[in-house]
Amino acid sequence: MAKYRRKPIMVDAVKLTRSMTIDTVEGKMRGNPGDYLITDKSGEQYIFSGPEFEKNYDKVKLNVDVKTIARKAFRKIKRTTKHLVDKNK
């Protein structure tokens, strides 16, 4: 399930591919294909219309670039090592 953010709220959401009805604290909600099923931090679920959801929420990018992280870590190690070598001269 992808993460989406509505400033400043972050929710889990999935785009519906078929009609469905869910029970919420406010009663039954019906979703149609193209709408989003949202789960908030408290675990409550509700349906949000597709166009409104896409207007109000931005997808959160959770990709981790391992090469960049490793490169930064090695640079830091290199700087620290060089600093220690220079300090001990």
C-alpha cells in the first residue's frame, strides 16, 4: 500500500478498482472504481473521491537509494580517517 501525504497529514491509501462498501464510525460508505480507500493513523478507514484525493494529497516517495547512502557513509569514514591520521602526525 502506498503512502500519501495531505499537508500535514500522512495516510495509507489504495486506489479502488471495483465498487465496495465499508463500515465507518459515521455509517456505511460506498466507494467506486477510481476512488481511494484511506486508512489514517488511528486505523480508521474511509472512502475519498478520486479527483478530490488527487487534488489534496501528494504521494510520499519512500525509495531509498543505497548507492547514495553508501557513498555518503564512505566519504564520512574517509574524512574521519584522514583527520585522525593528520592529527597523529
